Amino acid sequence: MPAYDYRCKKCGDFEIIQSMAEDALTECPECGSSVKRLISKPAVIFNGSGFYSTDYSGNKNGETKGKAKDKSA
């Protein structure tokens, strides 16, 4: 099930896991104030055979493409 981000005027931002078939929340589960669903990019990670660590922007050492660490120091 996907996780959706919401913003409450009183409590701030929170995340909740809901089924895609469920309606969006209209009230904050903590305080009962009105909430607005936020649009965010999905977190997609492809695992399994056929995918390589170079397919992503970072590697195991936390380096990103084009920003190599200087290991001579």
C-alpha cells in the first residue's frame, strides 16, 4: 500500500499508509483539523537481476555521479 503525505495547519506534516481505493483524509487523526494531501514524488527502487548499482544517482559509499571523492588525501 502506498504512503501519502498530508499537511495539518496545527500538527504539521505527517504520512499515512492508505489503500489506493480509500478516499483522501479530510481531518487530522490527531487534532481533527482539516488536512490537505500533498503531492510528492514516489520512492521507487528497482531490485533484482537486471538492475545495477550504477542505475541510481548514488552508490554504496554515498557518492553521487560526477562527484568522485579524492582518495589521495
